[in-house]
Amino acid sequence: MVQPTLLALSLVLLSPLSSAQGAPPVASAPAPAAETWEKKTKIMPDGVTMTADWYSGAGARPAGEQAKVVFVCCHMARASRAEYREIGPKLAASGWDVLAIDQRSGEAFGGVVNETAKSAAMALGGTQGFQATYGDLGFAIDWARERAPGAKVVLVGSSYSASLALRYASSVDGKADLVLAFSPSECLNDWTVVNDAKKVRVPVLVTCGSGEKEKKNAEPLALAVPEALRHTHWPADAAKAKHGAQSLLVADTEQREALWARVRELVQALVKRD
């Protein structure tokens, strides 16, 4: 009969090494990345519920300091607020607040469904067009001003919403202080964007993706903006910058930094303005 002490010793010798004896510990699943935005909703006067992502820049500002700038970011055609899931945190890292909205004309981006478009289809019946989206911009700007009192407003348009942003910039009732128009074009049916561009009342940066077609669509609108308010950035063809606001994420480091430098320069000038 094996003695208990010998049995215990044999089990220890035959068992695998414990982590304390040098064996690797059991790997645990990585914690999910924390979301950098808060989902927000607000009902518009026509009963449509606008959905947006809010990126707070408070963590990049001195404690207790209010935002000096808030960005209202509008997506391209058939897209959603998730077009800014990479761009929003980069803006917030500079201490700027960001409201990235779903417009009533859109579908999805990166698997994130456009909830404002769904609400509009239910409330108003059917798919909404580009021009029907125009009122969403003004509503979103008022919403952003509520959330960031006293802040300057930067309106960001991407593709069709860049064309709407130029129109908004020409309005005597407009409340944006700066417009960044990424890949605007004449895409608004019976609204002529070049005529709107001639009447803008605030500084405007017009830019686009790489390639002749992108610049051919955007450049005439840029040239129509009064010279005193006009700013442009044309990426190199070799950079392969994407259409719309996605050009902010171009892989080419030099081209990316050049575009972000223009944005920072314009925002800093805006903050210094009375």
C-alpha cells in the first residue's frame, strides 16, 4: 500500500508546473476598447428624431475650461454619423467638442445605421433627398450651441453635405463661424451651389480627395467663394486621398499632416477673432 506522503509527492512531481513555478499564466480576453463618444438624440420640429455622436474635448482642456470650438460634422451620401468615428476623437484631442450627426438622407457607414433617416422615413413617409436635409444643418448647429455655450461653431460637410454647408454659409440667418467643405459638387438638383458659394459670409475651406474628377467638381465652387473668405487645399494625386471628409485620414503622412495643419490654422484664427 502506498503511503499518503509518497502519493502526494508523486502527484506533485507528475503535475504540470504552476504559474508560480514559471509556466505562462492563462491568457484573459482583452478588455473592449472604451467608446470615445456618447450617443445623443433630439426631436426636430417636424417630428423626426435626430441621432448624433457627441465627442467631448474636455479631457484635453484645462480642468473646468469650457469649449472654445464645437464642430458639427455632417456625412456623405448613403452614410451615417459613423463616418466620423476616427475623425471625431482626433478633433476632441485638441480640446474641441464634436457633434457628428445622422442626416435624414443617408443609410449606413461601417455597419452603423443612420437612425435619423429611419426616423424620417417613418415620420414623413419614404426616403428623403439631399435638399430635404438642409434644415438638419441649422438644427444641429443650434443643438451644438446648446451643448457648448459660447463656443465658435465649425460646420463640416462631406460630399453632398459639403454642398449644403456652402449654401448654409451664404444664409443671412446662418450661425456657423467657419465651414470646412470636403468634396462639394453641383449635386443639389435645382439649387446652384456655385451661386451660393459666391455669397458665403464666413471663412470657408474647400478641399477634396485626390484625382482630376474630385478637383474638377470642387474647384469651381472654391473659386466662387469671395477671395477674402476663400481657403483651399488640393491633395496630390499620388496621395490617393479619399472622397469627402475621409480625406482627413489619408495614409500619406505628409499629405495628412498638411491638411490637418490647415484645419488647425483656421480654427486657431477663428478662436482669436472677436
